Amino acid sequence: MSQGEVIISYADLVSRPETLAPAIEKAFGSDPECLGLLIVTDLPADYKLKRRRLLLLAERFGRLPQGTQDKYVDEGSKYCFGWSHGREIMNGKPDTMKGSFYANPIVDDPKVPEELKRQFPEYYRSNIWPEANEKGVEEFEDAFKDLGKFIFKVGCELAAACQTFASSHLSDQSISLASLLSTSQTTKARLLHYYPPKKPDDGAPSLSEWCGTHLDNSMLTGLCSAMYLKHQTSFPPSPSDVVEEVPSPSPDAGLYIHTRGGEVKKASIPPDALAFQTGEALELCTAGRLRATPHLVSPGSWTAGADEISRETFALFMQPDTSQVLSEEETFGSFSKRIFSKHYDAPV
């Protein structure tokens, strides 16, 4: 890692969180060099197994027949639960470069009034899971929840450690970040399968081809290191096809972040670590004093064989309930509706 990533030890986060204030400010503060990203290392050994288990399933689900995938589409939630491919509008057109599976790994059926369920189906629907005997993805629900709950636990511990730093920036200083996030019914995780890129005519894909620059809706987002998988497929493709974990096909493929000063830098997350970045809900409830982290994902420069390699990753969005006031004008619910309308209701 060489782009200024701030690194803390999980042992310190658990046993000495009061010592982490300088690192947290360096990661999430307003200095022009700040990435808005913090990396947690020295995680329990089984984290690597949780990550690998789920990311392999992301690739398998991404190659299921469309008819099978369609069983797990939830149009009523604006595709914010279950499988979504080509539904989200990015850069003015449907995003077909990746497929996503959304679920709340903490709460299967949110305990909120029916009126809220009708008003905010993007957050308060019941989870949709692949059938337990769905060939190729039999352990999907268990693996999704297992990794999601672990990241949620670390994220809540980090939120508590951030309280001293954040409280001086919050518009409402009575807010406890850890309490807001740990009790929320809106937690959402997104399992992402980036399809192998197609070779561009000029050999130079745009920097944002896999996923354009955007902000997360959340207060805090937990991220896994991506896994790259090379396909050795039959025709037609089958979930039982062999895949091999390989290095990134291009040295400049991956996650890019706009620093607080506006410079675009590539971020590196080790496979045995987690990263956390700030979202737009945190920016709103601090009146812009703590800024969200603009980021994008690029397939990098073209290399031979890149069209056989997919990218798998997992993100956990930690955010308050819809009634939480973020600013004089908006609650988290009204803010979310505004953002969802841009990505799902926009004309193409």
C-alpha cells in the first residue's frame, strides 16, 4: 500500500480504541491528502475463510442461467433486495457491467410498522435468498450472513471509536454513531460480481468503466478486498465450471478514491483486511464537515486474457433508520428516496 491508506490493528480497535483518534482523523478528516478510507488489519484468522467462501459464491451466482437469477429479483424494492443486473442507472445508462445481490445480513424481516414497509420498500422488505438446494449456490444465505455479521461487528466497534472525533462535527451532538448503526433496521449488504470486461476498440477502457464515480448513501461502508477469478468455462456456462483465483489482470485495475483535495488515487485493501469509508449520510448530518468518499472501480488498462477474468467483492452499508434527521431539510428516508430516484427512475 502506497497511496496514503491509514491502517489500524483490530486488536487496538477492540482493546485500546481511545488510542486511535489520530489515525481516525488522518483517515476521515478534511486534510487534502485524506482518502476517507481506513483499513483494519490483524483480523481473526477465520475472516479470510468467510471472505473466500462468499466471493466464490458471487461468481457462481453471476453465472447462473438468467431464468434462475430472475427468481430472486424484487422489482417492488426497486431491486434493492435480491438480484439486480442492468437495473441501476450509472452515467446515464443501465449498468450491465456488474450484477449485485442485496440483503440485510443482520435482520431478515425488519420489525417496523407496516406503513414504513410500504413507504420504504428499499430498506424494509424481507430478505430474498436462493433456495437451499439451488445448484451451485447451496450455502449462499449462510455465507452471506456470516461475512456480513462479522463486518457489521467490526464496523460498530469502529463507529464507537470514531465517536470522539465525529461528535465535534455532528450537527446534533447527542447522536451516538454506534447506537444509530447497531440498532438500525436498514443495514444493507451488496455482493458484487463484475463481469469480465470486453476488449475496447482502442485498447483503453475508461477509468470508470466498471463503476463510475459515486458516493455511498451510508454513514459508514465496510469493504472486502476484491477477488479476481479466471474462468475455464463450458458452453453453455454452468455453475460447476472451474474457476481459478488469479492476480488482478491489470496493475491499475481496482478501487480509486478522490482525496479530500480532489486527487484521484488507487486504494489497496489486503485480502486479510477490511476497509471502511465514509458515506453521504454522515456528510449530511455533519453539515459537510465530514465528507463522503467519492470512489469508482476500474478494470484498468487492457491486458491479454482480461476478458476471462471477473471481479468479486462485498460491501456492507451501515446507516440509520429512515426517521433519523440528517439535516434541517432531510431525514435519512427522504434523502434515500432522492438518491434512489436518480439511479432507478432516471430516464435513459
